[in-house]
Amino acid sequence: PHLTTEEFLSQFRGEGRGRSDELAKFLESADMVKFAGVEATPEMADAATGSARGYLESDSAEEVSK
């Protein structure tokens, strides 16, 4: 919880885990709302939810196939 998004993604990628591009897109959009004061539209919220769901589903499928 003490890592920035960039630090977290660097460590995540260094461990060779999952689909980091999808996760990065989700986390960076969350940062824009949380830290940059961007007001999220319903479309942005839907896209973020879809991105998170897609990441979780693909990561789960990857784990099952191992």
C-alpha cells in the first residue's frame, strides 16, 4: 500500500505476473480521479469496471490453466 502506481507496476512486471498492461490502464485511470481531480464520467466508470473485470477474469483463467 505504500508504493506508487509506477513502483507497484515495476515490481509486478519484474515478477513476471499477469497482464500488466490492462492492470496499468486501470490503475492509471484511478490515479487521475484520485490525485489529479479528474471527474469520472459514467462512461469512464464503466470502462474502468470493464477493465478491472477483464483483468481479473484473464488472471483467474491463467491461474486455472497452470
